[in-house]
Amino acid sequence: MFGLELSFIWAGIIAFAVLVYVVLDGFDLGIGILFPLTKDESERSVMMNSVSPVWDGNETWLVLGGGGLFAVFPLAYSVVMPALYMPIILMLLGLVFRGVAFEYRWRTERWKPLWDMAFFGGSLTAALCQGIALGALVQGIEIEGRAYAGGWWDWHPSKTALEYLWRSGALCVVGRDGFRKRYDLTERVLEPHLCDPDKCPDVATTVNWCCDQALDRLGFATHKEIAAFWDHISTTEARDWCHDALAAGALEQVQITGADGSVKPAYARPGLAQDPALEQPPTNRLRVLSPFDPALRDRNRAERLFGFNYRIEVFLPEAKRAFGYYVFPLLQADRIVGRVDMKAFRNEDVLRVRALWPEGKTRWGKGRQQGFEAELEKLCKLAGVSRVEFEDGWLRTPAQNHL
């Protein structure tokens, strides 16, 4: 209908239901939180009467949002709910207390103060837990293998604080326990002179280091690719550095031919064309690359040099993925020859190859298959499994047919 998928329509319905609940029941919760601010019984009665006819109807929108998520997006529900069990349970308990207070406050004089407190406490608890749940979603939920990989308290604000201190340099990551990072003070991890504010490098020194080290790792690059490598300096700073280094004779311009035959200028160290390594043929060993390999992490550069159109599809709905959840590029000699969707199932002691798509006109013959299987044997040791399985129909048509 109108080119819209059913999942997109339902996502809109759920978002609308949550929005309406926030607006309508937010008013109800606000009345409950403000309830103790007045001691006048007539004012409290007016406040209660302003929401009592509609409060249960307003909560229907919450049921629609949660029920819709469970019915239409069960995978998302199964990931989100374990992460938010505690705030969701406390929120529901708060709403229950609030609802009971609505019914019983009018039926007693002796216990009316108790039900007033239940109305206030339930409203405050529900609002607080909704905020905690929203904060957890905004911060992100740790996922492994399409399942929640953290604990109930991973959404605590301390996690955000630790990440901020790490990014600002006050803390260092010194290890991991499973998926949990272990932090320590930077001055206890790095050498003292590296932590001395008086010896902090100035902007020019930082730009020089970023550009110099990026070019060492890339071999040749445009100023935009140099800036993007560390994502710490601007393209203007990288361009000015390249111009200055070129004028000083520390760089030279080279012409790089891309996979499509187009030629584009780039910067390189002097004498790159005479590097003896260029005369050595690359190994013919087939290698499985990480999607974040330095040769590929700049997706535009990888497509220009290798003709390899690659995107991470982890965050796409399954129906929209061209290939798979986590797909690995395959390098042989100086060409990307394919991409493979595979996963280690440690509980079954197996590395399972789900699908492989050759690149372009690459033929997947007996010799290439033997090289692939030899590489998988090496990966088994890394993955902690002992055998490899190929699912039925694992060898697919060329990748370009799916782009």
C-alpha cells in the first residue's frame, strides 16, 4: 500500500501509541507527583477528579505500544525487555498502586492519607522508571547474537559517566570481563610524562601526528582520507598539512588508478613508485578480513580502490539486508574475491557457513574452495570451535546481483 511495508506501518502505529501515552498519561502522572504540594482536601479532590475519568483509558495506549512491539517485532521485544525488566516491573507496580488509589481513596476517611501517598508514590515511581527506560534505550543496549548480552544495571548512568571519562582521557580501558570493560585511572596506566598537562601537545603537533601516522598506515591517500582515518582533525587541517608537506618535499603527488579505471591524485611519501615491495607479488593465500580492517573501514575508499561495495547491515531489519547480519570480506592476493556470512556456535562446537557470495566475475573453483577451507581451519582456533559446517545452498550467486 503506497509502497510502504507492513513493518514500517506498524512502527508508525507503535510510535504514535507511545507518543499519545506520553502526552495523555504524562498529565496524569504530573497530577500525582504534584499531589502532596497541597493539603486542602477540596483541591486534592479537584486534582483527582480531573484525571479519574480518563486515566485507565490513557494507559490503553501503553498496552497498545507494548503489545504491538511483542506481536509485530518479537525479536526487538526479546532484546529490549530483558534489558529493562527492573524499570518496567517497578513502573507497572507504580501504575497498579496509582490505579488502586483511584478506587479506594473515595471509600475511606481513615486510610485516605495512605491512599494519597500511594497515588503520589505510584505516579513518581512510574514516571521515574519510564525515564530510566528511555535513558537506557538512548544509551544503547549491549547485544550479542541477537540477544541481550548485559545485566539489569547496564543502563545505569555510571556507564555513561565512565565512557565520558574514558573519551576525555581521565580513564583508560585496561581489560574486559566478557563484554564489560574494566577501567583504571590514566596516570596509573600510562607513563607519567604522557599524563602531564604541561607537556600536552599543541594543536599543530597533534595535527602533524595524526596526518603523519595516518599516511604511514594508508600508504597513499587524499587529504579527506587522511582526516577520516583518526576522525580527530578536520579536512581543512589535513589539506593544509598536505600542502605544507608537499611544498617542503616531504610528500609527493601520485596518480592512483581505481577499480573502475578512473585516475585520482593522492599524496604519498617520496619514492613510493620505486618501493621494492611493489615488485613482490602478493601472497595467494585467501584471508578472511574483519569488516573494520584498515583497508576497508573507509567504505568509499574501499569501493574506489577495490570496487568493493560494502556496508555493515547489523542494524538493518532482516528483511532489508542484502547479505547478512555480520558478513566478512574475503581477500586473495590484491583482490576482494567474495563475502561470507558465518557464525561460531560454541555450544555446538561448530563454525557454520551460512552463505558466500563471490565478487564480480570471480569463479569459486576447487582451488579457491580449498584455500577457503584452510583459512576456516585457522579461524576455528580463534573462535574456540573444532569443526566447520556448510549449510545447504551456501554458495550463492555473485554479490553484484544483490546490490
